[in-house]
Amino acid sequence: MAQLKPHNSVFQAELIAIKEACNWDSQSNQPIKIWTDSESSIHSISSLKTSSPLAQDIQSILLNSPNIKLRCIKAHVGHAGNESADLLAKTVTL
């Protein structure tokens, strides 16, 4: 499991979480959707010109794991899973 460092940005933390989910899910042959409210992460991962090593790692995982789909969800609009993830993220930063 990845460990965040004090110098990691929120953007890097989002990418690390997505990468960890992709790594965990890549072991399955089941169709899987990973939802994120981080539009900047989706943009970076989708870009062919991304300079982020984390985004490049995720691109590689997604290319080799067609069963994994990365999707964007609106933040703070009452999606139970997203609200739980936000609460958990806030809890670990206190």
C-alpha cells in the first residue's frame, strides 16, 4: 500500500489513490469502475502529453487492464460512496 509523504499535494494524493485502486483491481478479471471527483486527475490520466509519472503509471495499468474503467463523479452532491470517501480523507488528515 502506498504511503503519502508530508510534501505530497492533494493532486498527487488523488493520483496515488487511483493508482492503488487500479493496482488492486487489475488482479481481477471482473469489469470494474473506479469513480473519482478529481477532474484534474482524470484530465492528467487522459492526456497523451502528461508529465506526471503517477498519471503515466495509471495509463499503463489501464492499457493492460481493459476491465478497469475510470469515471468522474460530481463532488459534494450526495453520492453516498463519494461522501464516505471525503469523510475518510478528512479523518486521516486530522
